[in-house]
Amino acid sequence: MIYTIVYGFSIGAILYFISIGLSLTFGTMRVINFAHTLTYTIGVYALVSLVAFLNGYFVFAATLAVIVVIPISYVIERFIIRRLYGESLDYTFIATFAVTLIGVDVIKWIWGVNPYPTSDPIGKYLMFWGLSLPIYRILIVMIAILLFLALNIFFKRTIVGKIVVAALEDKDGVRCLGINVDKYFSIVFVLGSALAALGGVLYAPISSVHPYMGLSILLLGFAVVIVGGMGNLKGTFLSAFALGIVMAVTARYWSQGAETMVFIVMAVVLIFRPIDI
Amino acid sequence: MLEINHLDVTYGYAKVLHDISLEIETGQMAFLIGRNGAGKTTLLKTIIGLLKPRKGSITYQGHEISGLSPEDHYLRGLRYVAQEKKVFGNLTVRENIEIAAYASQEPVERAVDKVMSIYPKLKDFLETKAGQLSGGQRQILLVGRALVGEPKLLLIDEPTQGLAAVVIEDIVKILTGLKGTVSAVIVEQNLSMVNRLADRIHILKEGKVAREIMDKSEILDTRGLEEYL
Amino acid sequence: MPIRNAPVKDYGVISSLLIAGGYLLLTPILSTHRVTDFMIFCIFAMSFDLLYGYMGRLSFGHLLFLGTGAYGSGLFIKYINGNPLLAILVGIAVAGLLGMLLGLIVVRTTGACFALINLAFNHIGFFLVLSPLRKITRGEDGFGVSVSKLGFLNFGSRPIMFGFVLVCLLVVFYLLKRLTSSPYGIMIRSIKEDETRVRFLGYNTYLYKWLTFVLAGSIAGLAGALTALNYHYVNPNAMDVNSNVGVVFACLIGGAGNLYGALIGGVTYMIISNFLPLYIHRWEMFLGISLLIITFRFRKGVWGYIQSSLEYFIKRKSFFRPA
């Protein structure tokens, strides 16, 4: 049982990394970024190549992989997302989906279609109450919690964070106070994408690596954001972990139904609390 | 100081402002009055850059500013207070002022003192979340925010709308204190306030300038103005 | 302005002939089988356009209904009765029923919520046929559909199948054309424009949205049933979530909100997805880039441009006519 919880929390942590960017991008720019997990996928593939190139220094490769993603996400924001401000949602959906199509194809072009094998970089277990728990997974959860605290500080204490919080509520008001909000939204977007890449990089060793991995986890990311509330940082954190547990518990009794259960939860939430976009 | 020439503004498919031309002199407090839907808010929004005019020009201190963004306008000293009385509800009063001080790079403490000086009662609420303030307090906070930095021209949209008489008095007092130091264009329906503060009145009717009143005695004639509301 | 049935002009017959002719023209170039395929997709595209183009709701899971129709009719033939016409009706009915059930929940939402919840249901459906219902649906492998004769209608024969599908397409086209020019159609389009206002006028928009959803689902179910009969085979690909992009692309490129557009878009997409991979290895990238270009430049789609060019020319002509 404890193993299930650890497992669930680690999934939740990864979901959290991915959903933050999604939630923020929607909260600030009112754009649903279907291409969000493209950076997730790119980060993972970059990691795979970098690890091979650097002969296995995981941490270094992981950091580099996340950094590599930053200019790519900037380009996406600058040329696509920014043009979608204020557009009707079908077009943002379609345009960002198109970006995903292009991105996935580029990945297939460079790295091929076949999945890459990966393994747990730490591989050690923690003996805890007679159970052996994988340290790696626990580490992921710790990082997620640290991230949550860091984001809290960022949004509550720094001026940039406060500007974003203000702009989430009243974008025009912030603009009329002389602040170029779009610049800060870009920063938020790139941050969100980098975090998604981080999530990918951390998850890669314990999952499969293939070109379409972004799409499957994107849907889960949407579910987290819908359950937790768009633009709601605390809600995203809680719902990510909650859904992680849902997945873990479902996987225990019904091995393939984990993702479906998340969607059922999402559908139920949408029924009782339809979002107005 | 501010010159508007032959301005045409459309909102979606509808033309809201037709061929508007008017002038604001430095140091004056001009009021815009007119019925609901006459285009007053649209005019203010166009001046501050939230809307772009179809035709015409807006000149401020000799420079053409129409079509620029609100951020650019801020740096030139234009300040806009919207009708909706929206504050940054999730941030405290102090943080609201902090954001206001950001672009003009004014030290936060100085900005806070400035706002407290125009309305000392707000001091007790500095650490309260702005969303918890009453309507009147919010309005005053908004005016305070607009005064941070070096404001030259205030554009205020219906400051007394929906507020209690006591609060309205507070606001009139604040604005009276500002007279002469800042120029202002204020949209109002409250005629007694207009009487007391206006140096000039522009009357908008169905998107056009119906009348301009610069005569002091005429300004005081409430009855005559009422017909335009 | 009194709302009454817009008179269906006589060109209804002409347009049907034109459409039929168009498809027939393609057959010597491609094969009968391929064109039948195209036509089935066009039926699906029309059902999607009803939701997206006319009612303004983008669903990223419409394939669920096609899959349901395919499985519904396929399973009917496999386990109950080999009568193809009955199977088609069953397919439509099952899809329609699903539409009725899901519609109750789904049409209350809008925008991204609508798109995502449909996506979620599509995903759930795909999963269901893949795993828990594996015993019946044969999971990933799918199952064969043997088609028996019905009088002179031998669905095994390709030309017969072609003809049958063509008739279905024309019927659906005619039906939707009538429907969209009727007061119902005006209602749907008004809901797309401004639902709140329509509600303020006293109409039960929920009912209309629900009806449209059910109708769109049923027609998609028809397409699904025809797929099963055409391929003599049903597998989970009929419900693959990722394939939704195809129909979205089709409606966009053809012009959303326009039945002719759905047809043109459908054929275009089919040609692209069937033949492009043979010439351009990176066809998905091409698809993505063209989608981007369309959303940023060519919103109205091909048919939209044809329409506005026609209008332009008509205006120029009338300039010379005395007032």
C-alpha cells in the first residue's frame, strides 16, 4: 500500500511539473496550449542524446536538456502563441495542435520512431518499514514539493510574480500602469515549458520514451488543470497529486485503466463545474 | 495639452465616436458628460490606447499618440482609472501601490506615503487584500495608484458611480486638492461634482460632441446640464 | 422578418448530380474502393461540420461516434444477424443513443471544455474496446465482418458498395441542406453567434444543442457502419483519438459551416493523407505547417474563398445593371 502511495505521488509530481505551465499559460494568456508537452518530449530526447554524449552524467545532462528547451519554447511563444491572444479557442487549439504535429515529426526525423530504453539512474532502494522504496521516485516528489514552495515564494514575494498575479486578474489595469505585461507572460510561458521539460527528464528513466509520449501525458495534464482550476497554483498542486494517487490505485486493481480513470474524474468534475471559456 | 482631432472609433461593427474634436488645456479639469452609451468611456479608452481609432488623431504635448499602447502612454504621464473599479484583489493595498510604482521606478515607500497623504484613512488597510476593500476605498486606491510617479493627465471614468455620499465627499476633496497640479478629464454623471470642480465641460451625445461649456456661470447651471444626461 | 422554410431551390437536383459526378470522375483516377473510402469520410466530415461549422462547437473526440457505429454494426453482424441494412440501422441507433446519453452532459459545456470532454470520452471509448471488452471486440486485432447479400445488393461487390455509399452521401447531404436552411438551422447558427441572446428570446438552446449533437453523432455512426461494411473489418483504429485531427483539418481547409466545404475538405484531406505519405516522408509536418498557414491566413477555407470570389464577381456584374 505504501508502495502505491509513493508510486502515486511520484506520478503526481510529474503531472504537477507539466500542469503548471499549462495552467499558467491559460490563466495569463487565455490560450490553451496543445503544444505544451512538446517541450516535455524534446527535453526527454535531448536528455537521451546528451546522456549518451556525456557518457552518463545524468544530472548534468538533465540540466542541459532543460536549458535546451528554453529557446525552442521562446520561439513557439513568439511566433505562434502571441498571435493567438484573444483568438477564439478553436483556433488556438488547432494552431497549437499543428505545432505538435510538426514537432513530433521533427523528433521522428531526428531520432526515429522506435522507443528508447531507459533505466532508473539511481537504482537504489530505501529500506523503510520493511519495504524497499525506490529512492528515485521519492526524490522526484521532493523536487516537486520544493518547486511548489519556490513558486509560492516567486508569486508572493517577487515583484515579477506579483505583476503576474495582478495581470491574471486585471491585465489592462497592469498595462495602464505602464508595465508591458506580454513580456512577463512570455517569461511565464518559457518557465512553464522548461518545467514540463524537467518533468519529462525526471520521468524518462522510469517510463518509456517514444515520439508520442507528449500527447498521452498532455491529456493527463489537461485533466489536472481542469480538476485543479485554471491559473490556480495551489489547486494544480493538489489535483496533480490527487490524480497521481488515483492512477496508482487504479493501476493496482485494473492495470490498464489508470488513464481512463483520470478522464472519468475529469468528466465528472466538468459535469459539476463546467468551466466558462 | 491634449488635442483630439476628427476622431472616429468603432467597436466591433458599430461606430461609436463620430468625428470627435476637442481640446484640454494644461492644469485644467475637464468633465465629460452625456447619456449612457454616448461614447464617453470609449473616448477615454481610446485616449489611453486600449482602443485604436479608425480615423483621426490624438496629440499630446505636441506628439501624436493615437495608436500607441497604454504602456507607452503611462510613461508620458497619462493615467487611466477605469469605470469598473477593478483593483488587484489578490494583492494587498501596499502591493497594489508597489506595482504602480514599478514602471515609474519610484521608491515604494515614497509612493505609499504619497497615497496615504491624500487619504490617510487607508493607512489601516495597507496589509489588507485589496479585494476586501469597500467600493469607495477601492476607488480611492485606484486614484492613488494613478497618482504614483509623475502623472500629468488623469483620465478618470465615473469615479463616484455607486458610492455613498460620504465617500463621494472624500473623492471631491481629493480631486479639489489636485486641481492645478494635474490636468484631468473626468467622466461623470454627478452634476453637483461637475459644478464644483469643472473648468470646462464637454457634452457627448450619440458619439458626437454636442456642446462645450467654458463659461463659469453656465457650468453652475445644473438644470441646463441635466437635459444632456 | 418572418422565419419560414427557405424554399429549396431546384438546384438541389443539379447539385446532387454535380456531386455524384464529381465522385464518379475520381474513380478512373483512383479506384472505386478508394473513392468509396473518401465518400465515407465526407459523410463523417459533414457530421462534424454540423457541430463545428454550424453550431460552433469544436469536438476533439467526434471519432467516438464513428467507432461506435462501426462496432455497433460490426458486432450486430457478427453475433446477431448478417443483414447489412439492419446492421447499418443498428450502427446509427447505437451511435445516436450514445450521443443522447453523452449529449446530456456534454452540450452544457462550450469552447475548450467541450473539446476536451469529448476528447476524454473518445479516449475512454477507445480504451474500452481495446481492453475490458476485449472478449467481445477482440481488442487490438479487431474482427472481420462478413457481409451477406440482400436481394440484388451484394455489399461485397465494390461498385455496388460505391453506389450505396454515394446514395447515402447524397441523402445525408440533402437532409443537412434542408435542415440548415430551415428555422432549425437558423437557430443553430444563432446559437453559434450569440447563445445568450437566443436564450433571452425564450428558446431552449440546450434542447437544440442536444439535438444537433445527437444528429451529428448518428450521422457519424452511419459513416462508421459504412466503414465496417466497406472494409469487412472493424478494429480500434476506427476510434483512434489522434485521427480527429483529420476531420478538423478537412473542415478547416474546405471551409467550416458549409456542406460543400465539408465535401471538398473531406476529399482534399483524403487525397493528402493517402497519397502524400508516398511522396513526402514528413507528411505530418506538412499537415501541421498547412494547418498553421490556414489558421493564420485562410480562415474561410477553400470554399469560403470560392464563395467570396463569386460574390465579388456578381457584385461587379450588377454594377453594370440599371438599379
